[in-house]
Amino acid sequence: MLEARDLECTRGERVLFSALALRVEPGTLLRVAGPNGTGKTSLLRMLCGLLQPTQGEVRWREKPIRLLKEEYWAALAYVGHLNGVKDDLTAAENLRASAGIAGLDADEGTVRGALDAVGLAGFEDSLARFLSQGQKRRIALARLHLSGAVPLWILDEPFTALDARGVAELSALVARQLAGGGIVVLTTHQEVPVAAVRAATVELGREREPRS
Amino acid sequence: MIGTVAAVVRRDLLLAFRQRADVANTLLFFVVVVTMVPLGVGAEPNLLRAIAPGVVWVAALLAAILSLNRLFAADFADGTLEQMLISAEPLPLIVLGKTAAHWLVTGLPVTAMSVVLGVMFDLGAEATATLAAALALGTPVLSLVGAVGAALTLGLRGGGVLVSLLVLPLYVPVLILGAGSVEAVAAGLGAAPYLLLLGALALFALVLTPWAVSAALRISVE
């Protein structure tokens, strides 16, 4: 279970949000909504432990993530708005390198399978610089296929640059993760096309409490 | 754990291989600086023999500084660094892998090239071997300590200038010991104390800097 207490975020002199509290149970989709510049990405980075809140804390299974560190990150898959894809590596090399960095085991078959699942079959050995924006996004999202057993996914604008079919495939993947008892936190400007049994929304720039 | 370091080293070496021109740039800079000196000071063999160790070491320092901004900047810009910070593996190990790869593509070629430059300056077999040994022990320190500077200045405007100001003073002991070892051989004294001290510096840097770099990266990426 992911929990945030009394979170405050300041960027420069401006307070983006304060006294933000949320509690996400297993199997729940949490959508972070709000206009540009209200701190959606900052909130996700705080939930990841990449950004220290100016006040409050994030807790995972009743313990502050500040203390859990690697133990928490082993339970987390994050796809940020930057893809983390190297132009000078092929799609397969990119994914294998990401797995190595994350500390996941990924043999050749798993990597090919993950790329296949995001619709990049046939592009495994193409350098990422020759792929389109949407295809690079798919390489980043292929990491989620390697993180099947990871209970918490945090996705920053995962649907950007994807075509209709890519959106549908990602929605199915997210739904599967939720059905398996995982937690998915995501930001998006479009309506979430995911059929989730349990869903909640945090509205930034307006009210603070999550509503179901 | 070893797997993580190996994976990072493999990735960075592959990237360096694909961006060969950038890597060659550092080595070329080193060779060009060293070969320009005789043209500037005149071809007096005794003078050149006397200044060679210092010249080679200063050029190695500058080449190291030149290559530092490559260490984290690209990973920072494309989001890979964020993934490293939230890895299930300890960040110092990933940093160690990145620094090792940096040394393999900068320090190691510089060390190998120093043998040729020793011959060019007519240093003699023993002094050339000492120069290469001192560089082999000293260049890892340049990469490790340089990584701290690179991590601290990551994402800053004018970080390149700042990194030189931060890191060059810390390179001074390496420069003194490294150049001193070759001069000691030339004077008929043993190089052993210099090389042992360089080795001690390298071990000290190897143990401490990955933690310092990790802490600096977490601050820089916020």
C-alpha cells in the first residue's frame, strides 16, 4: 500500500501543493490530474523518491520510503516523461541495458518477448535514432513487461506519442497489472481508457483530497 | 551485484564504441598537447628529457577534465540517470561501473600512449616504464575524483568551468607524485615510494568517491 502524508512541494519560491494526503490500496488505479504546472510530475517524482518533499513523507507498506531506499525501489517501476532511451543503442540493447541498471534479470528471450509485446517485433536490432518518437516511447514502456512482478508502477504521461493501438495495448497491460493486485499511479490529460475496478483521482491545483 | 557493475560497464563501453569520435577526441587532445611542447620550447634533448614527465602529466590531467562532462550529462539529459537513482541495486555500484568504463576509454589509452611518448622524449626504458606505471595508478584517481566534480556540477549552466575549478586542485597530489616518480628515477633514486603513495590514493578514491558521487547525483537530479 502506498501512502502519502501532508506532502508539500515547492519549486523555487512557489508552493505547488501542500497538505496533500493520499492512500492507495493494492489493485487501485490512481490518476493524478490537473492543469500544466500544478506539480503532477513533481508529485510522481516524490512518490518515486527522486524528489524530497519540503514537508511530509511517502510511505510504502507502513514504512517511510526515505528509509526503505533500495527495498522500495525493487518494488517500483517508473516510466518518466523522459524515455531513458539511448539513440546509439538498438531497441534490444536499450532494453537489456535498462534491465541491467534496474537489477532485473533479462535473458535474450525475455527482452525479445517484451519488445514483441509493445509492437516492436522486427525493430529489435534498429538503432533507436532511426525510430520514431512513439517507437522510442514503446521501448521505455517495454520495461514494464520485464517488471511484471513489480507491485507499484508510476507512469508519467504514458499515453503521449502512442497511436490508438498502442494506447489500447498499454491500457490492457495496466488493467492486467491492476487485476494482479498491483498499484498503478499515472498522469494523463486524456480520459484514462482503463477499465479499473478501483480507481481514484487526485486533482492538483484544486481540491486536495483524493476522491473515488 | 557484480552483474550490475558488469552491465553498466558493458553498456557504457558499447556507447563509447558507437561514439568513437568523442572518445578519440580525448586521446588526440592528449597526444597533440604533448607533441606541441617540443615545437614550442625547442628540440634540446636534455631539456625535453627533464620536462617530459611534467608535460605528459599535465596533458593527462587536462584530457581527463575535458572528458568529465561526458560522464553523466547524457544520462541526465535522456532520463537514464533517473532510472539509475531508483534502481534496486546500490547506486555506488552503478557509479563504480560508470567510472570504470570512463577510465577504460580515457585513462587506459592515455597510459598506453605514454609509452610511445616516452620514446619520443628519449626518456629511456626505466623512466618510460615508471611513467606508464604512475599513469596506470594515477589515471583511475583522475576518473574517480573527477566523477565527484561532474556529479556536483550536473545540470548547472557553466558547469564545465566549475568542474575544472573544483577538480584541478584535487588533482595536484596526483600530479606531484606522478611526475615526481619519473624524476626520481632520472635522479637515480627509486620510484617505489611515489608509486606506493599513488596506489594508496587510488585505493582511497576507489573506496570513498562512489558514495560521494551517489550523494551528489541525488542532489543534482532533484
